[in-house]
Amino acid sequence: MIKLKSTISISGVIMLLLFTTTSYSQKITHYKIKHLIEKSEILKEHFTGFTLFDQDNDKIIYEQNGNKHFIPASNTKMYTFYTVLEMLGDSIPALKYAIKGDSLLFWGTGDPTLAYESFKSNKVLDFLKNSEKKLFFVSNNYKGNFYGSGWNYDDYEEYFQPEMNSFPIEGNITKITANSNGELVVQPSLLRPFFKVDTKINSETFIIKRDFYSNRFTFPSSIPKPGFKKQIPFKTSPELALAILKEKTKKEISLIDIVLPESFKIIYSEKTDDVLREMMLFSDNFIAEQLLLVCSSTLTNDLSTNSIIEYSKTNFMKEFANDIAWVDGSGLSRYNLITPNTSVALLKKISEKINDDDRLHSLFPAGGISGTLKRAYKTDDDNPFVWAKTGTLTNVHNQSGYIITKNGKRLIYSFMNNNFTRTTLEIRNEMVRIITKIFNEY
């Protein structure tokens, strides 16, 4: 539920907004928005939730199904985002290490940025390269499955669903391109020997398949067209992480199983805001999942998604902890269930935590300008008026975020759509129409 400054319940606030005689303009605002939502022929066809909140006056303007639960898809990333704001400093903890005699032992924190194409920091690799100690990698601290709870195993070859582990490298993704001779170029290069021609593959287009249980990749005997590109998650293992790390550092590194000592140090990598921005603007599932593990690493050396979610709910979201079902960092799981009201309450907490609209807006997709909203809103002179996180799965499309209206009113909204049979584009366009109307008139 949304916790307002007064002690009035949410239902009480809504009733007051509906029936109080404090302001004629408030009634007009409420009923116009009610008309926009309830008279929409598109929204009538499926399950819709919408909550609009006046940030400056700390009041709900309108809600429909505000306390009903929806599958949030990538709106879940807002909950990961807030957990990171509360738990991490200005930089990402990338590696824990301890010196024992002539040996340097290191543990991963789940940091997603190592050799990830969006980030340039080489602090971890340089640290290991420059060490004169014998290097030992400890991989025993990830406590979870390689997939999140409720993930679709059919998507194991899709770029948006890499596996999770304590020491990810290159986003746990295999990148495949074709050179001018039609030969495959594979990154990480040490996986190239595991790519084999399979004459049984009969496809009009050049495709690459990966075995579910291993890094065995197969492709047809035909030659890929120039410009061919493909990204497929690789099957993670401590041995593979070690092999890639050895290739990148040109150092001898061994696996070892040992408990993290009480006295250890931390190497930091990228700026936290830069990583959050990448996650939010491009809805990066891998970064979202790994960031929860990084948060977990600040409490204990055991990296656990379940543990950090429960910790975050108990310590940072206790006002609405019982109103959400939250199981992963990215929103890939359909087990997540969240209400529009809880998302508005969370966005209010995020705004108060950051306390800087310029910084806040830079971390969310901006309508008509950036990220997943770049093509969703028209802007005047490239000045956005909406900053929001999208969330999309099959038959699910949501937006939750911030609006600054033409009159300068600061609003928070959560617009959730589940179980529709129209195209996602039609649902998105209807949301854009309604949010733009609110921007223009309020």
C-alpha cells in the first residue's frame, strides 16, 4: 500500500478525493482521468491497473485496481534499483581478496561489469595482472540455481536470459559474428572449438543452436551472410570462468575451496549510477540479477537472491512488504506479483532517497529520448516529460515512473496491463495517449 504522511488509509484517502468538497478542480482532475481510463476501448478488453499520485501534495489523484496484483515484468527492476540505492555506495564492489603468504585468494561478488561491453573499467583485470602473488580463485560462494525462480527454460538460448554466478565475465554471453569469408568469429575465443557443423540442421536461415546442458554449439553447413551477429548465453561453470580469466590476464590461476577470512579487502569497479543507468534504460536482465547478488555480498560472502530480497523487503520496504511477491531481480519470472499502489509507493521512496530530479531522471528511460521509451513519446525541443520503467512479457506491458506536466505538477504513476491479446504496440500507444493527455491538461 501507499503510505502517505497522514494516518488516513489508502481507501480513506481515495474516498476523500472522490467526495470531499475541498476543491472543484480536484474533482475535475479525478473525473477526467477516470473518463480517460474507463472509456478506453482498448483497456476495457483486459486487466488494467492505474494509480496516479500527486508528488507535491502527497495525494492519490486517481486509481483503478490500485491494490490488485499484476505480473510486473521488468517493473521488478525498480525494486532491485531501490535495493542498490540503499545498500551500495558510489561504486560497485567487484572482488573480495585476502593475502596469505605468497598467495592471493579472491572471491567474486557477482559484479556484472567485468569485460561487459557497456563498461570500460579494467580495475579487476589490472589488479590480477599486476599481482606478484600466486593467484587462487574461490568459487564456492554462490548459493542459488543458474536461473531464477519461475524462469522460462525454453529461453536458455536467448540473449536476455544469461545464467547467474558469482564471477560473471563478458555478461555470460557468447558473441558470434561472421567475417568476410563467412567464417565464424567467437568471443570468448576459447569457446570456438565447441562450435561444430551439424548437417542435420535444415533451415532456410543460418542458425546456431546450443545444447542445454553444455557449451556444445551447432550450426548448418551453409555460410552465414555478411553482417551476421548472434548472442547466446554460455553454460557457466567455475572452470569456464577460470579459463576465461586466465586467457584475459595471461596469468596462472588455480581453483581452491576455502572460507573467506574475517580480514579481507575489496576492489571496486564501475560507478554505481552508471551500472544502474544501463540496467534501467535498456532493461538489462543480467545486470539486474547480478546487482542483487552484489548487494547480498555486502552482508555475507554467500550470494543469494532469495536472502537479499527478504532482507530488502524487511529493511527498506516494510510498509508494503506483505503486499508484494518478489522472487528475482529482473522480472523474467511470472511468480512476481506487484500492485500499482506499491510501485507508486516505491517510486516515491526512490525520489526521496535520490532527492535530485536531474539525477533521478537520468537513471530512468526518458520518453522520446532514451532507452526503452525512446520511440514511445513525442517531445517538444527534445524536452521529455515522462521518465519511467517499462516492463514487457507475452501478454504483459507496464509503465511506472514520473511525469512533470505542462503546469509543472510532479506526478508519479504506475500503469499495468496484464492478459491482453492485442499487440504490445497497441497497448503501449494507448498508455502513451493517456499519459500525454495528463501531461497536457494537468
